[in-house]
Amino acid sequence: MPILHPDRLFPADPASRDLARALYDAVQDLPIVSPHGHTDPAWFAGDAAFPDPAQLFVTPDHYVFRMLASQGVALTDLGVPRADGGPVETDGRKIWRLFAAHYHLFAGTPSRMWLDHAFQTIFGFDQRLSAANADDYYDRIDAALRTPEFRPRALYERFNIEVLATTDSALDDLGHHAAIRASGWTGRVVPTYRPDAVVDPDFPGFAANLARLAEITGEDTASWQGYLAAHRARRAFFKTMGATATDHGHATARTEDLSPGAAEVLFARVRTGQATAEEADAFRGQMLTEMARMSLEDGLVLQLHPGSRRNHHAGILGQFGRDKGFDIPGRTDYVAALRPLLNAVGMESGLTIILFTLDETAYARELAPLAGVYPALKLGPAWWFHDSPEGMRRYREMTTETAGFYNTAGFNDDTRAFLSIPARHDMARRVDCAWLADLVTTGRLDREEAFTLAPLLAHGLAKAAYRL
């Protein structure tokens, strides 16, 4: 018996459900465009087998281990590496048994649906994971991972991925991307320019990062103009490796548009470590506007991901480092915060700024009205804590009435968990088809329009927005 219900996420009303099915049938096999995510390019460069089921599904996935941590499971028992290199559990089977014994915790969550999707469609399981069948799951997955069909490149092709973007530090030499190109493999894996390490004064090692940026580019990053030139040089290099976008993970959406002289003075204070917290935040805001201007020059799409209060627990940050499941959404202002940037470049139709939020209260009040009038702005899909069926539905309900469909950027999966990519896209396609079906059956959309929009939401809008 399948784990997944064939009509999952479709409307209960028979007429809407039948139309949702028909729409889904038209898009379910479209290629996957994955324009923003955090998969490791080394997987595709080396095409080595994944180590074991625990290393594939549990240890690297903060969606998984944050839920277990909430019930008192220690991260060390899940094999999550410590920052100091101290001892953690390394027995994959033991980690897997612990995960399976707690699998019931994921009931009703999108994580459960993504995992069930992978277990059924990729590995052929027909019973849900539990403590009773943990070893059977482990053995079957482990055996599969040892075969050529389950290497990263083979899975990329099996998942029908058209293009996949990684997220890469501005200081990365992109060696793995170079290796992919040199290998002759036809899969398209492209980098994304993520400059946080050399834009955020609060980023660990910021001064050393600026020195490294100077070394890589040959530019004088002790001067304001040299620092900007270094960014232009790195962006140009990323473009030669296939990049079409930049990504900025700031805590707020604050932007600034200072005069060149004021920006130079602010940079001097930041570079020498003299900046106050307010000045550091202003500098991050200024750099968003500078990056938008650079995007006008070089055509890279600018993505802004604000609103995450990162590394909320100081002890977890100290023991395990960044990105360990303790990032929490926070309230975010967009209307006032983005005004300096939008006054500077928001009317430029040749610029694309894709804006995300973790503050759903801003959808109808701020984000949809902004994207519904500024040519440069598009709304990214429901993100992170909201890439759930309910979150996706709320996104459509609160943004479509003001921004429409064509001021949005389609779907991206934003995942570190490679095997969740087809599951996430399948969920988004089902939710969007259900939403379109409801619009048709309630008289707000023609049936023909729904069949035009469904493939755009599943594939076309993301491909166009990210210039892929």
C-alpha cells in the first residue's frame, strides 16, 4: 500500500479536485528548475556515493534535527559535527534507529511529506518508517546507495533536473564547479554569488575576509572604490562559471543610498572595526543598493532573504557553529526599509530583485503592493518555515489579489537535502494546481487560463525570473 495518498493536497470538493488532478497531470513531469538552494557542488564534481542513510537524511538536514532537538534529542547523538571537532555519534545505524524511533514527531509537517515522498518514490518503500522497520529501511537504502543508479549525477538525471543553482561564498574558488565543467557531464549546476562574508561587518573574520578578497582579485579592498571593484571582479568570475544570481541573507530589509563620500567614510569605519551596531547595519543596507546597481551593470538577479534571527541559542552556536536549526523568523519592515533602494533603482525594468520573507504578515500589507508596482521587484515563493502546503496557500491568497501571478518568481526549493528536491517541487505543483482549480470553480479564472498558468508556476516563471 503506498505511503502517499494520490490525491494529497487536492481540494475536497469533487469538481475542484478533478480539475486540480487534470492540471497536475499537465505539469507533474515538467523538468525541475532549482534556481536557489544549498546543495553541495562537490557531490556532482566527484560523483561519489553518499556515505550512509543517516548522513543522507538526518545529520545534514536542520529541518530534521531541529524537530528531534525540540524533544530533547542531543545533536551529538545525531552525528551533527561539533565546531571544536569533539566526539559525536558516528554509527550511522545507531543514528538512524534514533531518527526512526522519533519519526512520529513529524506527523502533519511538510518534512514528513518530503521524507515519505523520497522513501516511496526513490527507494520503493510501502510502509511508513518506524522503530519496528528501522533496520530494514537502513539496509535497503544503504544497499541502494552503493549502486551507480544512486550516485548524485544519476539522481540528478532521474529527478529530471534542468538546472540547479548552489549558493557559494564570494571567496570560493568555485573549484567544484570547474571540475563539473571539465568532466564532460551534461548536468547544469551553476553557482550563486553570496557575499555575506565580505559585506556583513558582524560576519566572523570580516577583516581577514576583506584581505582575502584583495588577494583573490588584486584590488585594494582598503579603499572604498577598490572594495567595490573587487566585488565587480568576483561577480564577473562567477558569471563565467554560469552564475545568474546573487543572494543576500540579511537580518533586515534595510537599504541605504548614501552619497559616495558618506559611503566611503562609513566603509572606513567598518573596515577598521570601529563601526557601531547602527553603522554596521547601515553598511549592510548600503551594500544592498550597491549590489543592485552592479546587477544593472552585469545582469545578475539579486535575491534578498531577510528576516531570519539566526543562531538564536548562543550555546548551540558556540558548540556546533552556524545553521544548526536555531534560526527563528522575526518581524520585518519592507515599505520604509526598501525605499532608498527602490527610489534609486526600483523603476529599472532591466533589473530583477527577488524578495523573500519570513514575516507572513507583510504579504498583503507590504510585499504584494510593492511588487505590484515596482518593475524591478518580484516576490519569491513561500520560504523556509512557510514552504508548507498551508504556507504556500496563504502566499497565493495574500499576494495574488495585488501582485498577480506574473510578479512572482515561481518556485524554488532552497534545500540542503538533495533527495527532497523532487518532493518539494511536487508539493508546490500540487498546491498551485489546487489553488488554480479553486479559482476556476469559483468563477475567478477561466479554465484555459489555469492550463496556461500551471506550467508557468511549475517551471516557466522561475526559469525566466532567474534568467536561466
